[in-house]
Amino acid sequence: MKIKTVLGSGFGVIIVTVIGIVIFSLTIFSRLSEQWTEMSTVTVKRNELLLKSSIHLSAAALDFVDYIHRGSNYDERFMLELNLLDEQLHAYRSTADMMQDERLLLDKAEALTQLYRKSMQEVIKQRRAGVDPRILEFSAQGEENKLIELVLQKLTSFSASKTASATKNIIDLLRSSREGLYLGMSISLLATILTALLVMYLIRQYIKEKEKSLLSLLNEIKERKRIEEELKQHRIHLEELIDERTSELTIAKERAEVANRAKSTFLASMTHELRTPLNAILGYAQVLKRNKNLGERQLVGLNTIYDSGEHLLMLITDLLDLSKIEAGKFELFPYPLNLHEFLDGIGNIIRVKAEQKGLRYILDSDQTIPTLMLDEKRLRQVMLNLLGNAVKFTDAGQVTLRVSVLSQDANAIQLRFAVEDTGIGMDPSQFETIFQPFEQVGETQRRFGGTGLGLSISRQLVRLMDGDITISSQLGVGSIFQFTLLLPIATADVAAPLPTLPVIAYQGPRKRILVVDDIAANREMLSDMLGGLGFEIYLAVDGQDGVTQAQQLHPDLILMDIVMPVMNGLDATRKIRELPETGNIPVIAISASVTSEDEQKSLDAGVNFFMKKPVQQEILVHKMNEYLKVPLVYDHTLAAIAPQAESDERILIIPPMEEIDILYQMALAGDMRKIRQRADYLDTLDRAYHPFAEKLRQLAKTYQSKTLLSVIEKYVRRTSSQ
């Protein structure tokens, strides 16, 4: 009975033990199964989200580059890909068991995505503003995509690390569970061996199944690595595409530079070819105007020829200036300048044009402005253009130039230049258009006489002086063009101006001048221009001929053209400098090639001074005299008029207002013949008017139209005030 009880108890214990072991085993392995299933699901989902994120990021990078070069709807596709990327990152954040480092990486990825959007928005603004795609390619590199990709790689590394750690924990737990089972079975009696063996058999079967699951997980890990390798290759291919497109842009940039050089070469060649005949045209016009026996019609024709040539020269200069500005090769050459004298000279030019249209010209300038350092030529170019346009587009009222001081210290002064008119005005939509090259606004008839380059070049010149031209205008009321410049105060004295009287001869021994030019018209023009002043002129047809004649004649000065066949002017000058008998002869280069590079090459070759064609007689003669040092003889018939007018002004008896008005209209029209006739008529009215009439005849006979106009205008104002 006891044995049965013991056996029964033992069997019961065995059954309870076996049941307990079985329950314990099932509980452990159920937990292992749940953990494994959860870990597998989360790992697969995270890997899928990271893979999709990388694909969307790569597509967005391609759309970013394509939009810079092609535009179209690539910006919308870019924003769509970033939105999809954000969705994948939000989905990743919603997965279970997130680490703090993973959350930080996700925050960083979302922040970089926002920066990437802002980069695209900035590119969209610049591209719509007309910025060159090539410039955008260099300026908008967009490193955000690479940083986001780096964050995704780190997240992938975190996922793989967590998967490996979880797998190890499961295996460790499985091993510890198996040891616990072995320990539980060792506690039971030998009677439980069969049950234990059965249970162990079942356990081993279960372990085999889990091992299969582990092998499946390992295969998934290998597949993930394969996908990562494919993504890596995709990134490499993307970088190759970017490098290829960068190379294409570099080639395009080089081609554009070649085209710009070709354009500069063409403009320089065109300028040379146009300046060469203009030199003869304007030169002969100056020579012929010295003839005192010319009739009025002949003199008017010569003035028309000269003015037309000057206008063509201005157009050529504008084109060359625009080319230099676009190529970034334009330079300013500041010198000490008396601004008051400068503004008076500008006013003398504009006043005549204004009064021809019945307009008033007003100069309102601060008289405390000191001597300044600035480029007189370029500031004159800007002021004449702005004031000329004001006169051109004003039919009634006045044109005003205001120069005011904004601030000043010991070294610099800030000035505001404002050109105001009471003209037709403009619509605000035209403010930017008028500064575009070859653009003109206003009525069609007002556009004639211009190329549309003046305002464009003027704005560029002011910007080179660290200012900018601004506009305020109202249709039917008028316009104001103004700009502000910060100018250094000059410490040196202003250079003395050239005498205003024309040179008609010189005193002393005859000087030999050798003219070297391959163009016969230019040689003959210089021969007539200088020969009429008393110089002995010798002509050479090319550089080689010039060197030969220089050795034979030993001239006092050589005028050398640069571009010539056989031997050019630079080589000829070098040869002359090498020869002991000619090495000290002054050489003035007179060339139709007018770039700063041409000037520097000439100076390097040994010329004493570089002068651009067309030549101006007075400038050439005074420059020659710096080396010849002979007393010049001036035409004082013109100078005698002004002093005599001042001394006789007190005794002049002025005709009635009606006669003054008639004379004023004739002076505005520039009709010298009618003014002389009207002066004769005044003599018949009353002998008391004879001094006044004689003064008019002298001014009209010498064609001093500006002086004549200012004299009559003074009497108009005086009579009106009385």
C-alpha cells in the first residue's frame, strides 16, 4: 500500500513535475516567439521605411539639379519627393522601442529637409529673377541631400545594431531556458526519464524550428546588406551624373568666355576700322575750318560734318564702353577736378540745347565743394546723358541740375547729383526697362538720335563709382534722376587747362615732323593740319619706311601709327629706340586701337605718349609742344572780342525790347547771316546803336554762337527786369 502510495505519490510528483516543466517551457518559448515576431516585424518595417526614404531623397536631388538647368515643373516634383520623405520619417518615428539617439537623428533629418526646401525656394526666386543657371549651379550647391543621406545611413546602422543585439538576447534567453529545463529535470527522479526524454524531444523540435527562424532572420539581414550595396552604387552613379553635368557646365563656361573674347576682338577691330576714316574726316574738318575765307554756308556744312563725325565717334565709344563693362575690364582714372568749373562747362553745352527748345536751364550747386578726386571724363559722360535726356523729353518749363552736400569730413565728401525736368514723365513700370541696353521709352519721334545705350552705360559708370542711379517720376509732371557719390577730397592741385584759343603758328626754327601711317588720307590730313602751322612734314608709308627716314632725317618728333603692314608701329618704335642716332627722338603714337592694353603695349615699346584717333588739333599741338618747346602763336582775334565787350558794356545803348526779342530768336536758331543783317538794320535805326550792332557783327562774323547767345540773353533778362 505504501509502495502504491509512494508510487502513486511519486507518479503524481512526476506528473506534477512534468506538467510544471512543460508549462514552464511553453511559457518561456511563447515569450521567445512573441519577442522574435515583434522584433522581426519592427526590423522589416524600419528597413523598408529607410529604403523608401533613400529613394525619395535621391529623386529629390535629381529634381533639384534638373530645375536649375531646365526649369519646368521639376520644383513641384522636388517638393513632392520631400513630402514623401517626411512621411517615411514620421512613420519611422511611430515604430516601437525608439532610442534617444534615433530620435535626435530623426529631428536632424526633418530639420535638414526644411533647409533643403528653403534652398529650392531660394533657387526658384533667383531663377525667376533671371540669374544665369550656370551661376546657380555654382552658388546653390545644396549639401542638404548629402547630410540627410548620412543621417539615413546612421539610422540604418542603428537598426542593424538593435537587430543583432535583440537576436543575441533571444539566443541567450533560449540557452538559459534550456539550462533551467535541464536543471528542473535533474531534480526529478529517474522515474521521470521517459517523460523528460519525451519533453526534451519536443523541446529540441521546437528549438529546430526557432533555429530555422534565426536562419531566416540572417537571410533577411544579408538581403538588407545587398539592398544597402545597391543604394551605395546608386549614390555613386548619382555623383557621376553630377560630375558629368558639372563638366558640361565648365565646358559651356569656357565656350562663353571664348565667345566673349571673340566679341571683344570684333568690337576692337570694328572700332579700329571706323576710327581710321573718322580720323581723316574730323581732321580735315578742323583743317578747313581754319580758312578765314569760308562763306557762312561752307562753315555751317563743315560744322555739320564735324558734329556728325563726333556723333558717330560717340556711338562707337558707347559700344566699346558697354563691351568693357560687360567683360568686367572697365577702369576709372580719377584726377583732381574743380567741380564748379566742371559744372559750368556742362551748363554751357546744355544751356544751348535747352534754349533752342525754349527751356530754362538752372544750375543749383553748393559753392563750398572743394577740389575732388574723380574721373572727369566719365562723370561728364553721365551728366551729359542725363541732362540731354531731360532736354529731349521736356517741351516746356525747365531743366535743373542740383548738386548738394550730404556729409563731409577731412578726407571725403558725399554729394547728391539730381537732374530734374518738367517733361513728359514716366510710368513706374518703365523705371527698370530704360536701363537695359538698346532700350528706349517715350513717343517714337523722341527716340530718334539715340541708340538706347546712354542710360545703361551711365548706370554702370555710376555703379563703378560705388553709387547707383534712382528715378522718381510722374506722367505729365516730370522726372528726377539722381545718384549719390562718396568722393575723396583732392590734395593735389587741378591741372591747368589748355588755352581755349586756336593755335595758328609757332615761333623759332622750323621743326621736322615725321608722320608714319599706312593710310594715305591720314598722312595727308596730318600733313595739312601741321604743315599749315609751319612744321616741315615728312611722310612714311609703314614702320620700316619710318625707321629708314628717321635715320636719314633725324626729325624733331615722330607721329607713329600702330597697325601697319611690313612693320607695325610697335616694332618700328623699338627699332628707333635701339638706334643711337634716333633713340632720343620723341614718339607720339596715334592709333585707332584704343584699348588700355594697346596703350600699355605702346608705352612698353617706347612711345612717349599714346593718342587715340580721331585726333583733335589743339590737343595734338599742345602735346607735341611738350617735347618741342617752341612759343605757340594763337588767334587773338577771338580773344579781343570779350575784353572789348566788357570795357564797352557801360557805353552800349541797347535797342528796344522788340529788337532784342528778334535777335534772341535768331541767336537760338544759330542764324549768323540774319544776325549780321539785323545789326546793319540797327545802324539805320539810330547811330547810337552802332557800338551794340558792331559787337553783334564781330561775334556773328567769327561764328561765336554760344557767346552771342549769352550776350543777347543777358540783355533779355536785364530789359525784362527793368
